[in-house]
Amino acid sequence: MTPGAPRQRPVVAVLVGGHGQRPPGLEPVAEAAVVRYAASLHELRDALDGADAVLVWNFQSSMLRDAWAHARHLRWIHVAAAGVDTVLFPELASSDVILTNSRGVFDHAIGEYVLGLMLSFVKDVPATIDLQRRHAWQFRETAMLRGQTVLVVGAGGVGLAIGRLARCLGMRVIGAARTARPSDPDLGRIVAARDLEAVLAEADYVAVAAPLTPETKGMFGAAAFARMKPTARLINVGRGPIVDEDALLAALRSKRIAGAALDVFTEEPLPADHPFWDLAGVIVSPHMSGDFAGCQAALSELFRENFARWRHGEPLLNVVDKRRGYVPTQTGGRDEA
């Protein structure tokens, strides 16, 4: 049996979602393991006692860190999300516990969402809806995405999907990742993240799809917005803290940039009195860009596959590099950050 593989009948703790929402389709797991569901910190502490593995279904919860002292036998954690920043606390990062995520489940859905946002901006859909509500017939011309440039920050699965779909519409695509590459089939030229500001002025749209790491936190601040075109728009489907929200507010209010579409925020839910809600040129959505009908079944299917691999001591899918904070891409020299 390989290191980290479980004993004959392992114990799996499941941190359920809001309102006690349980993952669907875990019957095969329950046949091979003792499954303990937990919806509160007290329940999670009890569930972790003797547990070999944890499924973090509620990926926005910080309860795992609060209950970590009870995770004395833990060997593997799987997160039902692509981002692992909420669970990658120092104690876990320095431990021998294997961490896997749900990379790949949301790629195309988020790519479509970003494409929809760019189309919404370029076709002036928000203004059309506002005019309709006022029963105002106001003819106007709109622009086209074809020939415009999107800078995709993050070259993981989500970033690649955004680039692939944007290229289908005739957009010019530039990528920004941890390491530079002269050519990529989906992102075109990829610049190193440290050189991001050098290409910001070329972009009509900047799509942030990077993981939250110490290197990406606060990546978009006043200096970055000062480099962008006054007609450019920022789209963030990565993580809220990648963007300095105060600097973004200042850039929007001063017309330094034309607009923003934000699906993720430093504080979630976004407070009801936050200026983003009513700011002209801003589209707010509640961290939903990756969610699609059937995504929960897909998340469970991935966990079942990894559980079967884990049970048999086989290599796991989507093993997170806990030092980097994401799953390094293994093929084609592509890198996620």
C-alpha cells in the first residue's frame, strides 16, 4: 500500500454546504467507507476524530482550520472547488496531508461566462435593459469583439478556456502566467506575471482567472489601473483579493477605466451597502461564474474517481502543490499562475 493510502475501511468526513446541503451520488463511497457528515464546527470536530479523508463540499468555509487539531489521522483532503485558498492554511500547508481540488469541472462554464460578460459590454446590454425598463426607444450603434484584445491573467484550465473561446470570435488574446512563453495555442503570447504592466495598455478587456497566492494577492492595484486604457474593462473570475477593491473603485469613479464585471470579492457576500452595487459600468454577480446545471453531479463524480484511486493507492487527480497554492500543469509546459 502506498504512503497516504487508507486502511481497510476508511473514515471520510464531509463538510457539507450551506443549509446542510450534502453532495449527491456518494453511495459508492459509503459502501467502501464510513462517511460522516458535518455542518457545524462541533460536528466537524467529531467527524475528524479518526478520519482518514475529508471532502470539503463547502469550499468557502474556514471550519477545517478551526477544527484542525482534531485531524490527527488525516491523509487526504479533496476540495469541491478549483481554488483552495480557504483551506490552505499554514498548518495544512506544512503537513504531509495530500490536497486535491476540482480543477477542470468549471473551466468551460467560466469561459462562457467571461465571454458573455464581454459580449454584454461590447453590445451595451446593460443600457438596453435600462432603456427597456423606461420604455425608451433609443437607437445606437454598438461595437464588435472581433479585433479587440483580451488579456487573460492565469494560464490554468479556466484561462485557457477563456482564450480559446475569445479566439473563436476573432479576438486577439494575450496571456499572463507565472512563466513567459512565446506561443500558446489558446492564449497566444504569454508574458510573465512580473511583466504584466507592460502589456496592460494593449488590452480592451482584462480577464483575471488566476489562483489566489501570495504573488497574485493585490496584483491589480492603482499602478495596474493606471496602465490600462480608459476604454478597458476588468473582469474578475479568479479571487477577490487579487484586486485592490479601493483602487478599482477609484479607477472607476475617475473614469480611469471604463468598467468592471466582478464575480468574486474580498468579502462575500458583498455587503448590501457596497458602492459596487450601484456604480455605473459595473456588473456584480454572486460568485456564480462556474456554476452550471449539473455541476454538483460533476463534482461528486470527480471525488468518487479520486476516492477509488486513493483506496487502491493509485495516483490522485489534481494534486495541489501546497507551496504554490494550485495544481501545476503537467503537459505542454503550461503553468497555471
